[in-house]
Amino acid sequence: MDVAAVERSTRLPRFRRASEPPVFRLTDHDVEIIRQVAGHRLIRSTHIAALVGRSIDRTNHRLRLLFHAGYVDRPRAQLDRFPTDGTAPMVYALADRGARLLCEREGFSRGVREWSRQNREAGRPFIEHQVEIVNFEVGVRRAVGERSDLSMLTAAETLMVAHHQRARGGNPFALRAKLSYAGWIREARVVPDFVFSLIPLRGQRFNFMVEIDRGKMPIRRSDPDKSSFEQKMRVYLSAHGAKQHERQLGWKNFRVLSVTTEAKRLQHMRETWREISAACGNPSLFLFTTYEALRAGDVFNSWQDSIGRPAKLL
């Protein structure tokens, strides 16, 4: 049973809160659901079920109650997919009441008054991008969970930054670089879509920054003031050479994982990376794959290096 079927059976509106919401008791399990939604910005019900370790039916039931009680939101921009895809998993976001709950219980204070407005303004491309990020995370978690010799740390768990960096309120994983274009020096930065580490039972720790590409951003541009995937690559390369990861995060190493839409676009990315990294002697910083390759294989072994050779994360 999916969430849409549950709501049809009880005649509750799908994207508008009921004038008389169902009465229920908030449980610790509900708080964990709200915590997962808060930690991921936008997330599917199926992803929530996987992360909290409950069945999808049970999770959908609690999400329905939490939505109508005002703890979580269902961004309306996903409405246009339901006429032809009515069984698609619902996407959820944190609502103001949920933010207040986490603030009272755990000191959560990330823009408590802004969540509902941000959810209303979220467009479908942004929602789909965020969903793909969480889809990748859940895939990694599942793969790690099947192994007894490996553990995973997410961004919050790996964070090792100085107190003054936290006080500035900036993203501690943002990397910055001064790039040279036709004699002009421009400062650029990149914020990875997802950050995680893999720790084998024996051996070194592997750190990764992930770029989830949905084919919308041009790979190269003639105007350096406009964003491109090439610009992201150059920032990563420059920041790695300057060892920003050591100063900001305490990491000895990291690689950038790029997931894209199709083989042709992946090839263009590889060629671009090979060109800009050739002079720096660091061709292995980036690894590439497609969504299809991840679905068909496994997250540890579905990668290519800059010249198309198979590559592994470990």
C-alpha cells in the first residue's frame, strides 16, 4: 500500500493539511523520522523508511500523520508528476513545527522560521536533484550494510573544523580557489552535493565528495563568470593541490565522484577532466559513472577513471 492509497481511503487531502487532523501521540520513532527529513532537506518516503529501518507502509502511515499535524511538508512542486505517476513515492521536507520540535529537543536552529517558505519556493528541478542525492546516499548505506568489514561516516560525522569556521556559519565542506581566465583572476567555490567516508576494518580511510549531475549544467562555457562543470573540476583540482581538505577537515585524502545521466555526457566529462588535470599530474582525483551503471552494478565497483578504465572506491 502506498501513501496515496492510504489517503484516498481516509479522504484526507494529499497536499493540503486537513482542517481536523487525525489525533495521534508523537513517538520517538516519529521524532527520528522528523530528524531524517531535517537532515536531508528533501527526501522520498521510501528513503525515510530505509534510513529509519521500518516498513514503507508503517513509515507512510506516520508521515501522513506528521504532515497533517504540521511537522513535515509535502512540496507542491511534485504535483505535476502525479497525474501519470500516481504511485510515485511522496517527497517530504521539514515544516516549521518540526523545526521547532527539533530546536526544543536538540538545539536545532537552522532558520526555524524559513522552512515552510523555502518548501513553497522549491521547484521541481531542485526537488529532483535533492532526491537523487539522497538516492545515492541510501545506495551507499545499503551496500555498506551488507559488509562486515566496512563502515560509513556521513558529513556530520566526519566534520572536523575549527570553532571559528563554525562560527562564520559557512559550509565547512565548501572549497575555494582563484582561477585564471585570459589574464583575469576570478575566485570560485564549489560545495559538494554529498560527503562521506568509508572505513575498512583494516586499512586507510577513504573520503569522498560527490557531484550529482542531472545533465542541466553545461560542461564547458566560454564565459568564465557563468557556472560550468569544468569550473567545478578546476576548483576541486586547485583546492586539492593547496590541501584545503587537510586544513578544513583533517583529511589526508579525498576523491570526487561524479554521477551523470548518460555515457556520452560521461565521456565529455572525462575528456574535460583529462585535459585540465594533465598539467597538474593528478588524473585520479575524479571518478565517473552513470545512474544506469549504478543501478546495474554496485556502488563500490561501477566507476571509470579519466581514460575509461574500470575503477573501484576501495
